[in-house]
Amino acid sequence: MDVLCTDKTGTLTEDQIVLAHHVDAWGADCDEVLELAYLNSYFQTGLSNLLDAAVLKHTELALALDPAHRWSLVDEVPWDFGRRRMSVIVSQDQQAHRLICKGAVEEMLAVCTHVRRGAERVPLDAPTLAQVHEVTVGLNQGGMRVVAVATDERPVSQTVFSAADEQGLTLVGYVAFLDPPKPTTAPALAALDEHGVRVKVLTGD
């Protein structure tokens, strides 16, 4: 045998998505990103997925944020494959409305005009865009699937939202997910390599 073609998910990996990192746009650990992602996953009413399930496993946030009592869902802009993002609009203690959007990095950057840097909100100009993009490249090279998280406040008077409202957002950061390799994967691949067998991974990623 010269070549072995194999599936990845569940064969080479644990088939168990975990939330590996939650970082700001500059790559530093950031609790706010996780909190916003949690609220987005908690309040969305569309099709749930493994990424949302991984976020919602952070049950400590259910106590810290108390979404069942302190937050309420105002409206939702569901996911679709054209936009590759989705938004929830929530209200905390019946105060200002906050739009929380998450989705694929490139599609998210297209609707962001600013980025959070510490306590500041700075323009997402070309040099800054290049810097924050490097963070996602590094995460991708680590085998992770990256989802961008952005937000903005909206008037309390507005209660109906559409995809057109996903603009002028502030990029807060990224949540990165990993399907860890099985403990047997590395030794098996090493043994195949020793015997001159090339491995081709068949994946839809």
C-alpha cells in the first residue's frame, strides 16, 4: 500500500468540538468575547450546531450573566449561507438594545468599521485590518475553526431588525474551536510514515 485515504472527523479526531480560545482582535485572552458569544448562542432560536453547544458548556456564564432573568431577546437575524453570520438583538434589564453578531471571519470583517482595543474603539483601517487578520491566520494554522464576534448598540425604539442592520459593527474578537486528535493518531501516522505510506485526509473543512 502506497497511499491511505482516511476521514478526519471521528477517525483521526475525537469528534468532540471544544472551545479552545476566546481572544480579542489582537490575540489576548478576552472574557468579553466569550460573554457575547454566550449570549448570542443562548438567545438564537435557529438551528443549533456543535459550535453553539461548545460555547454553552461554559455554564459559569449562566450564573454570571443570568440571561434568563437579566437579558431578553428583542429580535434575531438568522444565519444564512449567503451572509455566513447571524445576529441576536438583546436588552439588559430593559435598557439599551445590543446587537451581537457572530460568523465567518471574512464576512464579519466586511460589516465591521471599528475594532475594540482595550477600552478603546478604533477605526478598522487597512493597517489595523492586516494586524487583526494575522491573529485568525495563526489560529487557523493551529487547526482551529475561528468565529468572529462583533457588537453595537441600537436605539431602544428599534424592535425589528434585518440583515441590513448588520453594519457599522465593532469587532470584539474571536472564539476558536478545536476537534482534538485521538491519542492514537500521532503514533499511527508515524508508523505509516516509517513504512512509506502517504496519508491523504478526506475532509469537507
